[in-house]
Amino acid sequence: MLQLAARAWDRLTESIDGTLMLLAVLIIALGLFTLYSAAYENPARMQAQFVNIGVALVAMWIAAQVPPQTLMRMAVPIYAVGLALLVAVALFGEVANGARRWLHVGVVRFQPSEIMKIAMPLMLAWYFQRREATLTARDYLVAALILAVPAALIARQPDLGTALLVLAAGFYVIFLAGLSWRLIVPVAALGAVGLIALIAFETQICHPDAVWPGIKAYQKARVCTLLDPSTDPLGRGFHIIQATIAVGSGGFTGKGWLQGTQTHLEFIPERSTDFIFAVFSEEFGLAGNAVLLVLYVALLARGFVIAAGAPTFFARLLAGAITLIFFTYAFVNMGMVSGILPVVGVPLPLVSYGGTALVTLFLGLGILMSIQKHRKLVQT
């Protein structure tokens, strides 16, 4: 009986990469401790998060069983379905809080834009795999079009956070496929010039009567509030001000678990989701942040090792992009909470409360595990 149980366990875990799994579990554990403190007034959130983790783990295990060759065959259908659902959202989607982001299918309500976080790197990795031997500038333009269409549909909802993550996922594949620095540097320089001009002429550009072509008023307000939160301390600047107070007040060692005053006096908004890093920083301080950063860096390093050892161009691009998506989640969330980036609604990976993003990230981990597992099979 014990031997049968051992064999069953071995079969169940043979596709699980131990290093990735250990790092993910450690980050989730820190997240659960933080969520318990952040959601003290709503204990049901803890129960819901355990359910979310269970679903995410199942999704990861299923993804880990799918060979990269099968993923490559599924890339175009998944992208096509995701694109069709985004069009359906634009035509028939449910409007909530001024945004049209959700579809109702029977009793299920879901956000189709989340599909693109996985579909986009799959599709672009498939495209570059097919064009690997004859890559030209035209191929990068086609890839940019494949990326731009769904990103524009998501931004139009509007959902800038998800649009940013989809754009990042697609750009990483294009970059890893060999995009020349001669094309990247001018665009980056133009962006830097625009940022400098924005800071230098903030008073004029951010005047209430100033109009930014193609930019909605609330999007302009987010950027201007980032530049100077004190202009609206009880409105749009409240999030940034309170979050930075919490981060700074944690000091080196933090105030202690469950002892965060900004958290428990309810000054931190969205403290279970987008601003959970402020709760973590207040209670665990710089030392806790260092531990969390080390875990994230280790997770990224393991992802890059898997990408470097992938047997095909498709698998290398996909693994590299998924790894960098984790970096984007963490960098944008921490930057947003620290007041160096605009508030765009990106959760802290494996820490923030929520099911959709957690499942998406664990699907990414499952794909990395599949690539690692089948790398071994190909080499033998």
C-alpha cells in the first residue's frame, strides 16, 4: 500500500519543478500572513484566498503536463478565442465603475483580457518559431501588429493595468527574438524626453484646463497626481500619500505583524489587493522587503535558467517572456505603492488577494515546469 501511494505521489509530482514550487510557496506564505493582517475586518477573504490558491495549483499542475509542442499548436486558437472575446466585451460587455471589462456567460462572470496575458506570449513565440530561419524587419512589424490589436482593445475598456501587462508580455517575446537595440534606444530616448518635459512643465501641463489629446481626464489625473500627490491629498493623491507613509513608517524591522497602524486604522486603500505591499512594508520593514525581493529574484533566476536550457526557439521565447512577466508585476506594483509609478491596478505577484491574477501566474509557472520537464526528455 505504501509503495502504491509512493508511486502515485511520484507520478503526481514528476512534472513539478521543486525549486520553482518552493519559491512560490514561500512567497504565498508571506502573502497569506500579510493578507491576514490586511483583511482582519473581512476574514472571509482568507478562506476565499485558500480556494484561489487551490484552483491556481490545479491550473499549474495541468499546464505542467502539456508538452511545449502541444502549447505551440494551441497558440493560434487561444489567441483567436481571446481576441474574439475582447471584441465581444467591446460590443456586449458589462459596464461597472465606468469600465466595460466583463462578460457574463450563464452564471459565470469573467474578464477576457486576462486570457491575453498567456495568449500573447504563446502567439508571438509561435510566430517567431515559424519565422526563425528568415527573420526580417517585416516580421517584427507583423509581431507588433499582433500585439497592438488586443492591447488597444483592452486599453479602450479602459484597463490600463492589464493593457500594460499584455504589452510587456508581447514586447519581451519580440525583444528576446532579436529586436535590434537600434530600434529600442530611439523610442526609449523619446520617452525619456517626454518624461523630462512632463516634469519640467508640470504646472502648465497639469493645469485643470489643460487637455491631453487621446487621454481621458482620469488618466491625466493619475499622472499629475504621481508628480505631485499633495495637489489632491484627500482625493486622487490619497492612495499614494498613505501608501508611502506606510512604507516609510515600517523602518528597518517593521512595526510587527498585526501592528501596522496605517493598516489597522484603515488609512491604506485597497490594502488586500493592489496596495498590499504597503501593509507588508509597514509590518515587516526594510528587512522583510529584502527577504521578499530575494525570493522574487530567485524565482526570476530559476525562470531564466529554464529558458536558457529550453530545447526550441519557441520554448526559449515563451519561458523568457513568462519569467519577465513576473518581474513586471512585481516592479510595477512596488513602484506604484512607493510613489514612483502611476497607480494602474497591478497586483503584487503571489501576494495580493485575488483569483484571476493568481491563476494566470500559476499557469505561467506550470508552463515553465513543462518546458523544464520536456527539456530533460528531449536531451535523453
